[in-house]
Amino acid sequence: MATSDESLAAEVLKGNLDAFEELVKRYQQAIVKIAYRMVGDRDEAEDIAQEVFIKVYNNIHLFDSDKRFAPWLYRIATNTCISRLRRRKKVVLLNFEDGLTRQLEYQNTDYIDPLERLENEELHKLIMQTLLDLPESYRMVIILRYQADLTNQEISESLGITKENVEIRIHRARKMLRTLLISRLGEGRTGNGLQTGK
Amino acid sequence: MDCKQVSKLSLLYCDNVISSHVSEELERHLKDCPECARLIDYTRREAEVLRYDGDVPVPGTAFTERVMESISKLNKSIPARESTGINKKMRALKPVYLLGSLAVCILLVVVLVPGVKDSTRVPGLLHVPKSQTSGQPVTATRKSVNSEIVKPLVKHAPSPDYKTFSKPVVKAKDNSARQGKSAPAETGVEPAPFTTGTFDLFTPAYIPVGFALTKSQHDSNNNNTMLTYENQTGAYFTIVVIPVNKTETAMNSVPLEVQNNSKTLSNMDNQQIRSMAGVTESATIGNSSSREQKITTIVVNIEREESPYHVEVSGNLSADELTRIASSIRSTE
């Protein structure tokens, strides 16, 4: 049976670099994936992932060995991504929890199916690009849920928010994503009869 | 169940996280409502698309190696990072130091001339001649040292940065030194079993009474050495020895370059040594019991033939005491 992440972390604390290498190997793909989806740039994603692992190594003594390693790692990863984005943008982030979602309420999006209107490759590209336009807190839950394949419970541990909050955030994020997708499709193909009504 | 409820539950339903009787009820609604069926179908397919990762870069062994490489570099940069702050402060004080070192140089020339004949000098290191070590000034200082250590000091653990690298070493020696409470300065503490390989080892000839080596780390790649000594009252000091090349030394503007002038050092009082060594008294660190204690860092450069060393001694002892330790550091080669 493979050694648990937590035992490996304990080994790292004792100075075992092989144990750390094993942790890197286990999680590098997941961390690069999260970083790539958050920032949309391949090089920067690897750069962030490297920064995450260095932070993990530097702070391994702060890891509570009674808890699970993965959420702790993901929390470092999400924080690193977000601080990188803030450094890059240097803008004040708005709290999207309220205003924007309320705006979306009265847009009826149920009748349109953007997924059917695009070829696979084009669709993926559009969806991932649209994802980058979501507010960070929304983007993060979507990425952790669907890209990193975490459960809501794991996301709640990683982000330090309640499970209910995770559910609400995912719901709102997907609603917003759908709205953005439809408006993009509309923008791109006005006049092609794409505008559908009930 | 109505359409509104289905819309609310759609995500949870597609993620299979709602109870079976709720999903049965929902499915019953879907049979009669093509609108909602489409929504559920859409939600499901959207989730699939959101899982798409065909374009995500795949970090291979090259990435792992890069991470591990920066981790091993980290071993080197941790003490270096600490010194940056110190150097910054020193840079601000540069003119003062320049004047100071000029004065010291003159002093050295004056005092050194008769000392050249001293044959017991260890080449290249700060050196306290035996006649001086056992002489009166040192004894007097040790008494004052004792009284200082007896003072209960606020517990302050060595920087957590070091924790990762510390190895539980020399426990037996450690205990015996503690039980004895008076480890002889020159012989009481042996260096810890370091990693194998050839490297220069530095230990202080002077170790205050009651202190024992509790942590040691040697980075054989960079030839860095870190030693932590502690006593039972929570006082500690840490010695970091980093080999530097000469250009680095110049760039860092570390004010002190001691070149085989240990005799002079021992002839000076601590105040003088402090004025020539880089002494940084950090901001006081408050703690819950409202008592405060200072972490002081002494920076000394040791010039030994072609290989200069940057030495930092820091801890919660007085600057005088740390200076004494710093000036007694010598190679065990």
C-alpha cells in the first residue's frame, strides 16, 4: 500500500527530501491544472506550481498532521493563485456574491443551449476562456470541483468556507458562466439567427 | 416538484448528491416537462465540458526536478535571506562603518605589530591566543556572563525556518552537558555528526556556561553550516557560517573583514569589537507575558587564505555575549 500523504509530510518534517519529491510527483499535475485554469497561461501556471511547492516545503512544520494533507496543499495553491492574480492586475476586487448574481436572476437562460452550437474544440476553448472571466471566487470553486475533481466537502476544507457556501457558490458560478457563454455566442454571431426566444 | 425547484436542485442532482427519494421525485417531473429535462441534460453536459483538461500542460519529471532543485537551493538561501535584512540596515549605516573601520584599521596596525610573532595562531581565523584566553579579562567577562544567563529569559524558539532542517543530534552529549550545567567552554561540546564529505567546520571556542549544541545542519552542496546552542532557560544562539566569494563580500558591504587579526580582537573590549563587527539589534519581540527580549545578530567576516566566510551569530543573549562567541569562532580543521 502506498504511503499516505500525511506520513510523507511527517517524513519531510524530519528532513526526508525523497518524501517531499513523492508528494510533488503526486500533486504536481493537479496544482499545475488549478494554476493554469486560474491564470490561463502555461508558463505562469508552472511557475505558480513551483512557488506552491516551495511554500509547502517552507511551511511543512505548520501542517497539522491530524488533518488531511490535500486540503492544506490546495489551500496554499488557491491562495498563491489569487495573490498572483492580484499582483498582476492590481485592481480592487469586488464582492460578487451579491450584486452581480442578483442581476443575473432575471435573465432566462434555460431555453438556450450553447453547448450544441459549437464544435468540441471550439467549445472547450470558449468555455475555458469564459471561465477566466468569472470572478476569482467563482472560478476557484468551479476549478476545484470539476478540474481538480474535489468533493464539496474537500473544497470547503480547502477554501475555509462552509459546505453550503460551496454549493451556493458553485450554483451561482455556473449560472453566471452560462449567462456569459450565451452572451458571447450572441456577440459572435449576431444576425445568424442564434438569438432564441421562448 | 415544480420547475423552480428542479432548477435549484439541478446541480446537486447532476452531482448525485441528493437523496434518492428527492431524485425520484425530480425524475418524475422530468418525464412531464421537456423544458426541465433539457436543463438537466444541459447541466450534465456542461459539467463534462468543465472537466475538459486536454489543453492543460502536463508537468513531467523536468518539473519535479526543478522543484527539488529549488528546494535544495533553499537550504542555502535561508540563512542568506536573513542576512539580507541585516545587510540592508548596514548599508544605511555605511558611512559610519567606513569611519569606524578606518579607526579600527589604525588601531589594528598599532596593536598588531608586536603580535606578529605569536606562533600559536591558527592560520586565517579569529583567534584568541591562549595567554589571553586564560587571562583576567576573559574570566571577568565569564562571571558577568554567568549572572546574565541565570536571569530567566523569555522562551524564544529559534526561527521556525530552521526547524525543517534541524536534526535531532547529539542528544547524549546534550544531556550530559545540561546535567553538568557547566560544559567547559573549550571542550564541552563537540560538533554534531554532520553529513559525510569534506567541508570546513566552525565552532566557537567560547560557549557560555550551561549551553549545549542542540541542532546542527550542514549543507554539503554549499558548505553552509548552522549550529544552534541552547540552555535550559530558553536562551539560545545560532551560528550560521556561509562561505562567500570576495565579490559577494564586497557587494554585500559587510563592514568587517577580519584578516588574521584575532589577537587584536581579544585585546579590545566588547564595545570596540561591537563597533567593528556588524551588530544588529533587532526590534524587540513582544510576547504574551509582556516581557520583551531582543534578538541580536552579530555579523563577522572571516578571511582565511582564499576562502572568506560570512558568519552570523544571532540569539537572545546580550550583544556583548554574542560578540564574544562570534569572535571565538574557529575552524576545527
